[in-house]
Amino acid sequence: MTASSHEKPRFEWPDVARGVCMVLVVLWHSASWVLDEVYASPPAPWVQFGLWVTPLRMPLFFYISGYFCATLLSRPLRTSRRRTWGIFYLYVIWTFIFLSRLYLPMARSEGPAPTFGQMLTALILPTSFWYLWCLPVYFVVTHFIHSKLGEKGKWLIVPLLVLAAVAPLVRPYSIQILVQPMDAVKAPPMLANFVWFYAGAYTRPVWDRVMQGASWTKCIVATGVYAGIWVAASFWTFTDEFAWQLVPLSVLALYIAAQVLALVPTGARIPQMLRRIGQDTLPVYIFHIFLISIISAGSKYLGLISFFRNDLPNLSWIIPPVMTACLIPAALGIAWLIRKSPVAFLLAAPAWLTSPDWPKRRRSATLEAES
């Protein structure tokens, strides 16, 4: 194996993979908006496609995050505050900004404005930007388990797979914590995805071996099995975005992803475009949701929804990919402007918060100021 082949799975594939996941996330949210607010029928084929890749979309995202946290588990937790307090800071900031729109009567469909208790609950529990909430929590829990069990902690992957399978059962209870106009607490996906982060931290050598032994034959066979499970699972009803069928499908999807990421030349144009997105997923994840909300409000205000329904009913299949192609560069552009402005702190936690010496350094600074 050449030096470049050693570097590819280590340095290039993660950004390409994250770019793929982000495109799938934006495409899914765009298709969901078209289905919920524009056309009564699904925007074929994008909703069905979104269901097909559900076992890959977030599991791969979290697996990569866990994969790169593996080397940090043996270090003191305070040395990883950028991954804990730093990310939770971003979650609180953007959740507050996003939900603050609900204090405007035109921004909520019905009901009163959020109470202080509802807003506080949304900032403490996983709601709108639940992915950002999960990352620091997953890391802290995994770090704690590793500190107690070491490598023996890998056996917890089995019960965590069971937890992922039964996660939909908590949905009837979690949706009662916050009601309209607030976003629901995302307890099912939070519980269902922990296993993929945890597995990424504990099975990093396995992933590397799969990539090193990748072949198109293995990829095609695994894809055939994946399709077969989908056919078999079609005899049951998916009651949620996550269901027991998705657990074996996600395992297969990760295996297929490892094969493809090892085999596809990352120097080609499309992989490089995906890599650029994967290098800066945070603003895409945050801002595409804001932009879809603006598109929704603007479409209603201008009467475009009835126009599409009555005059352009055949565009349901093209709107989601067009939205995706526009939302991603727009989100990256907004991030560029923010980082060049005085409000750059909106996309990066302050240094004192992520410093290994915090809060000692914070107290020292306060004492110096007082003296």
C-alpha cells in the first residue's frame, strides 16, 4: 500500500463523507418542506430516497465524530472543552436565536408565545439543533465509560444497539415535554444515534481494516443485502424515522460507506466539492434551517404556495434538489460574512470557555480586573 493510500482514509474521506451527509440532510429537509407545505403528494422521488438513506444520513455523521474522538478518550476531559462546552455554547446560541422568532405573531401558526420555562427547556434539552446538543453529551458519556471500563467498554455496543432499536418508544412521552409552537424534544434520535458515535470511538481499527480491504465486489454484495432488508422491512410499518429495521440497515450502510469512500477517487471534482462542504458543516447545518423557514414564510406571504399547487404541480420532483443546490452555498456564504464581522463569536466559542484552564483562568482574569 502506498503512502497516499494510507493518507486517503485518514485525511480525505472524513470530509467527503461529512459532505455527503450534509447534502442528504439538506435534501431531506427540503423535500419534507415541499411535502408538508407545498404539495399534498410526496415530491417524488425525494421523500422515498430520503427514507432509503435514513440508515446512513445521521449514523455516518455520528460515527465519524466518534471515530475522531477515539484518541481523546485517554486524555483528561478538560483538554477537550472545545468539543464539549464549545459545541454546547453554539447549540444554546443558535437554538435561542432560532426559537426567538416565535415571539413574533406572524412566525407561529397558533398559540401564545413561548414562556420562559419553555425557552429554558429548549436550551437544556435537544430540540431544534439536536445534533449539536448530542455531540458534547455523547463525548462526555463515552469518555466517562472509557475511564471506567477501558477497552472492555466496546461490549456496551450490543445493548446500545438494542437502545437504538427501541428508541421510538419514548416518542409519545418526549413530545409532551414541549408543545406547539415549540419544537419537540428530539429524544428518539438522541437515543438512537448514540450507538454510532460510541461505535466510532471503539471500532476505529475495524473501520480502517474495512477501508483497506475494500472492493467493488464487496460493495455490490452489501448493497444487494441492504436492498433485500429494505424489501423485507416493507412488510412492516415504520412508525418513526427510527425503527428496529434501521439498526441492521445502518450497520450495512456504514460498511458500504467505508467501501465507497476507499474506492472513489477523492481528487475528482464532485468528491472535492463534497469535501469542501464537509470541512465546514456547522454553518450548513444551522443556516439551511433558517433559510427554509424564510422560504416558507416568504412563500406564504407572496402566495407562491397556491401558485405552485395550481399552476406548476409537476415541479414537485425538481424543487428539493434545486433548493439543496442553493441553500448550501448560501449557508457557507452567510458563515463567511459572519466570520468577517464583529459577531464572529456566533460561530466560535470564546477562547476562555474552551481553554483547559477554564474556569481557573476566568477567575484569575476576574481577580486581576478587580485589583
